[in-house]
Amino acid sequence: MTMVTRRTVHAWCGALFISGGLAAAWPAAAVTRPVSAILVDARDGTVLFAENAGIVRRPASLTKMMTLFLTFDALDAGTLRPGDPVRFSRYASGMAPSKLGMRPGGSMTVEEAIRAVAVISANDVAVALAETIGGTEDRFARMMTQKARALGLQDTSFTNATGLPGANLTTAQDIARLSMALLRDHPGRYSAFATRSFRWAGRVVQNHNHLLGAYPGADGIKTGYTAEAGFALAASAKRGGRRLIAVVIGERSVALRDRRVAKMLTEGFAAGGRAVAIPDTLEEWLGTGRPERAAD
């Protein structure tokens, strides 16, 4: 992990609009570990900033980046097709929120399932995909861990496909590498993470990634929250042919998470490939404003 000398930098160059109104409002739990953060250049993986990026911690719904990675692999291999049915077992339907609310015996297409997982982090849909591809969620989780090893993610392992409380483990550094691998191995399918909303059962559901449509150049990737993980976001943005990836795990609220990631990206683009200097205090990062509360 590369650590960067910290000093005060120019104030935030513009206001970031952060929308509220998620499906549920879960309180931010007290996160005892420090926030993990990393910023990398997607061209070659150069680390522009890292702080606590190697701490092993829970990934929450960042887990679903790997769930979709294996789904994309199956589509590329031809063992799965976009129009194939994804059927819901009683177990999958019983997952805790965030969820789409599918009933046992119901079904949707693989294409619809990908959208539901990428946009609203639907736990019931993630498990149904896992069962479709792996037979059981347990077997699929083992496949996820095997894929993590193949990608060089040595500190990442999975016991479920959702990121709901369990024994999933990762680091901010590994999530940045996973983000790069998604872009490298599935460039044609990565756009699923940029979907800002979709209509289902007569209602429009919005992406939990508030940077989409608010931060210039942002086009993915994934949010996450559980009480033990804190608020997490892996985000990617592209400007002028240059792409950066920022990962934060363990923030205290959606607002702090979003602002921290936006600040990292902004300083990274401004630095033009040089190591990014970071303010000494969180207050210098964020300015004023009350943290928001929201679910994954």
C-alpha cells in the first residue's frame, strides 16, 4: 500500500448534489475501525492515495461486484443467456432488504436480475442469481472466493453472494483491484453499473450510487452498507480519456462517504497522475453540512 504525505489542499471546487430518499433509512452504526480509502489510476493501477487500504474488513454490498463478475463470466462462456429465467426459491425470497420483493416461485430474466443487483443492490435477486449459476449460494460463494484468488485478491473471501452479515472479507485495496478487473474483463457489461434507474412492478427505482448524474464523469460502480461494515462505495469516473477508481469503506454516513469519494476523485483528476495530497482533518475534506442517513 502506498501512503501519501498529507497536507492542506485547495477547497472543494464545487458543490456536489447528493440525493436522498432511499428505500429504507437505516442508522449509521458506530464504526470502530478507521475509514479505509484508496484512489487508483485505472490505466495501470498506480496508487494515487491510500489510507488504511489494507485493513481486512466486511465488504457489505460491494460483495455484489463479484456476484455480477461471475454472472458476466457465465454470459461470456455461453452457460447463461440474457433472456434465461432466474427463479426464486423460498430461501432467496426471504433475504433481508435491500430487496426487490420477489415471491417464491417467481422469476425474471438474467438481464433484469443484473439490473436489479447493480442498481438497487437487491439481496433476493443476488441470491437467486447465485442459485441459478452455482446451484446453491454456498457453492456460488466458493466460486466467488476462487475467482478472487485468480484475480490476485489475497485478502478477499466470501461466504454469501449479498454482503449481508456473515463472514465475507476484503480490503479497500482488493476492491479497487476488483473494479479494475471488471473494467478489463467485462468492458461491454460494465455499463450495468451506470444505470441510474429502472422501472419494476409499476414503480421507478433509483440507483443507490448518488454520484451518477451528480459527479462529472461518474459511471459506476457499487455502494454498500451494514452496521459492521459502515458505509462503503467503490466509484469510477472518466474525464478526458483518463479513468480513476476510488474506494471508501467504513464511513459513518452516506453523505460523508459520497463527499469523501468525490473529493478523492476531484483531487486525483486535478493532480494529473501525481500522488494526491489529502487534508489533515475530515472537516477540511467535507466543509459543513449534516450527515445523511440511508441504507445500502
